[in-house]
Amino acid sequence: MIEVERLRKSYFVHRRAPGLRAALRSLVYRPREEVKAVDDISFQVKAGERVGFLGPNGAGKTTTLKVLSGLLHPTSGRVSVSGHTPQKRSREFLQQITLVMGQKQQLLWDLPPSETFLLNRAIYDIPRAQYEQTVAELTELLGLAGLLGKPTRQLSLGERMKCELAVALLHQPRVLFLDEPTIGLDVTMQATVRGFIRAYNERFGATVLLTSHYMDDVAALCPRVLVIDHGHLIYDGSLTELVRRVRPDKRVLLRLSRPVEARDLQRLGTLVSQTDAQAVLQVSQTELQGAVQRALAQLPVVDLTVEDPPLEDVMRELFQRGATEGAA
Amino acid sequence: MSLRAAAKAYPALLRVGFASAVAYRAEFLIWMFSTNMPLIMLALWAAVARSGPVGTYTQAGFAAYYLCTLLVRLLSGSWVVWELTMEIRQGTLAMRLLRPLHPLLAYSAENLAAVPLRGIVAIPVMSILLWTARQQLGHDAVLWLMLVPAMLGAWLLTFLVMALIGTLALYVESAASLFEAWLGISAVMSGYLVPLDLFPKAVQQVALVLPFRFLLSFPVELMLGKPGRVEALALLGAQWTYVAVALVATNLVWRAGLRRYSAYGG
């Protein structure tokens, strides 16, 4: 479905120091610098997969999505999506894909979303019966009733995002590129959007490639993740395996019936936090079983939970490690 | 993308374009009423012509010329260069590029769809023109018939030049400034400020072969019945040759520009 082979994308940017003197100098001399946004990455995605693209800001995630959706021409390498070369932007290719960018909109600002819907119906040449059925389905899945007739500018951010998703999916694309689709949304709306993406993927067998800074999005939606940092692909596999590799330790949450001494807790593992009624320990995989047994036997435990470390922590550690290795 | 698919989508594009123009009606009316340069020039030249004709223009001649100029300007105006440069700078062009429709076709529909709304100003201008300057207008029906393709040509040439310069924003940051320069030359060489036949002979010779004339002066000349039929036909041919050249150039610059399109991070 999606094949990326040795993809590179670089830009030239002008460098200039601040100040009037530098501004005057830039009139005659403007040094250019090459920025390698994506540097030799390869991966494949099968039809119907949901894949998360993770990486810090400027890692190359959005650039990759833009190359895959035909907006950018690769500097070198080969890209194929559903058998098409994206940068050729053939009608057949564009009919099969969509790119939703959380910070850009295609809805017409001063007109109701229904006008953009009709416009897209004409542009994508969607038969009337299919259009009506899709609109009805999307209205139900996303709870759009009552929104489609209001001018876009009067919709809340969450309402607008739901309409953006709907208009991007009217032509029933087989490949969804989603760039920060939940950015700025509240927790409930994030969950709604996530649920919708999953439902669309299951209903139409669509392939989903998603970037998000919200780890919950990735954890809830993507069995497979690609981690990109400084333009390099540094991990391709399951999220569970990534967590295990980066942070092989587990978190043990203890609810206590009475306060205990910190040193009693420290015997079990690294103490992350402690209150009178609760303590959080970090314990390595190998010592986990013994630590749990000892905690239950020696401490006044009311409840005990074993968790993976928070994804945000895992990613922070992964990128910090990358930055340190890069600097070394 | 196929032209058949574009032709099928075009009515919907025009309809939505009209709805957008209506949504921006206040801004739109202000723009139209601010297009008053021909009226200012009319007042100036009418004052000059009070003591006698200037070239072949009497006071009534100037009135007819500038009312025709205003009408052509109102109906052939476009704003694609501003929209294009802004969308390229902000990266929002991406949303248009994702659709299976050439963005320039979408822009053309949005611009064309505003023409009916321009009728609000254009129709009164037309009425005044027909009433006050009826003696000065041409009486050859063939020339009036030629006005239809000439107006379409003027609109297309205006649109394509704007699209061409706007597309340069894919290469340089100062495309809008480049257009300002074009606008300055165009105001003089298209007959917007001064009728071309009032220029010294040497300037006239240059102005008559440049594309600017076909943006404005040529349709005005047809309305005033200035050229003979054969000359008018030759001019129409020249205008549409410029349209074809602009179309090819815009397409080439667009295609090459998209290879450079980066909208880094945006």
C-alpha cells in the first residue's frame, strides 16, 4: 500500500543574524544552509494498518506526510502510495487519499460546512446516492447534526475539527494521512475523534498514518509506531516493544491503609513519589515479581497496580537519548 | 486532471464562489467603490478639455472614454495574485493541492463568480454611459459583438498575468511587490490613466504592441467604435495570442514552482 525507499527531503534556508547591520549585509550576501528534513528513511505500510508517526518538533514527520500526499517532491528516494507516485498528483491518486492537518483547514470560513461538502462532492465527482449516504454516516459517527448549516467561523474548535474530518472523508479515501488531528481539542473531543478514526478504519479498511503529540492518540489508535528524529527513522515496531526497549522498568502503584517509612519502600525499588496513602515505585522487569510479593507481604497494601511508565516519559527519554548521542 | 471532470465541477465552483462573494459583500462593495480612478481622471481631463479638444477628445469624448474604462475595469478585475501569494506564504495552498482540481481553475471560478455582484455597480455605470455618452459610442454592431470575446480575453489575460506573478511566490518572497510594479506600468500602458492615443507617437508605438493594451484599452476602443472591423479582428487575434502565451507561461511556471514548493513545517 505505502512504500518508502531511501526517502530524502532537504530544504535550503537563508541564514541571517539579527540587527540592522546584518539586514543590510543580507541585501548583497545571503548565506544558504541545507536542512535535511528527512534523511534516508525507508518503511512499508500494509493496507488497513494504523501507524503512528512519533518524533519531536522538526523531526520530519509532517514533511514525510506531505511527501506521501504529493505536496512535496522528494529530493531523492522512491515513494509509492496505492501504486501511485504521489508527486505526480494524478486524479486517481488524489481520489484515494486525504490529508487532515490540525492546524490548516479546507472548510470555507464564512460559509456553512455544507457548502464545502457540496463543493467537494462536485470536485470529487461523488454520485448523489453515495454522497447522501456518506454524509448521513459521518453525521451520525461524528455527531454533526445541527453543525452543517452554521457558518464555519461560528463553530467551536472541536466542532470545526469534526467538520474538517468529515469533509476530508466525503470521497471515502482509502489512505488517511492525519497530522495532529486532535491538536487543541479537549479530552472528550480527542476521544471522539480517536473513536471516529478507528471506526472509519474498521468500516472501510482504510490505511491510517497519524502524527500526534498526544501520546494517548497513538496508544489508542496505533498498534505500530514509526519514530523519527532529526530526519532519521530510529524505530519501527509495536508501541509495547518500544516502551520495553526504552524503559524496561515498570511502575508499581501502591494504595496504603496507613503511612509507611520511605526506606521500606526503597527496598522494593526506586521511589518515584510518596504520600501517606499512596506510593509510586519504579521497578525493573527482572525484579518485578519479587517486589510485588514483598510489597503484599510486608506493607499495608490496599490496592496494587503495575503499569508501563507514561508514554510521555518514554518519548522524552528516547529523544533526550537521541540528542545526547547526536551531540556525542 | 481531466478537463471533463473540471468542467463538471465548474458550476458548483461558481455557485460557491458567488456565495462567498455575497458573504463578503461589504468588503466587496468597498473595493468596487474605491475603483474610482477613472472618475478622477475624467474630472481632470474634462477640466483640461473645457477650453478645447485634447487630441481627438472633447469633454464628452473623455466622459465616454473614462466611463467605458470604469466599466471594463469593474468587469475584468481579479484578485488572484493577493490570494495566491498569501496562500503560498501561509502554506494553505496545500489544502487546494490535495483536491483533484487544478487550484488555478478553482481560483478562476471564485474570481468569475464575483462578476454578477459587480453588476450592482456596473449596471448603473452602464446606464449613465448609454445615456450621457451615447453620441460618442460606436454604432457598428459587429464591433459590439466582438466586445464579448474581447471582454472575456481581457478578464482572462488579467487573471492569468496575476496568476503568473502570484505563482512566482513559489520562487521569490517578493512576488506581490513585483505585481505592484506591473500594476504601475499597466496603469499607464493599458490606457487606465490616459487614453493611449494621447501619448507621443513613440510611446504609442510601444504601448500598442505590449500586452497592457489588451487588458483594458482594447475593449474600450471597441465600445467607442475606434478601430475598423478588420483592425478590430486583428487586435482580437493579438489579444487571444497573448492569452494563449500567458496560459502556457503560467502553466510552466506553476509546474516548475510546485517542485520547489516547500511550506516547511507549515
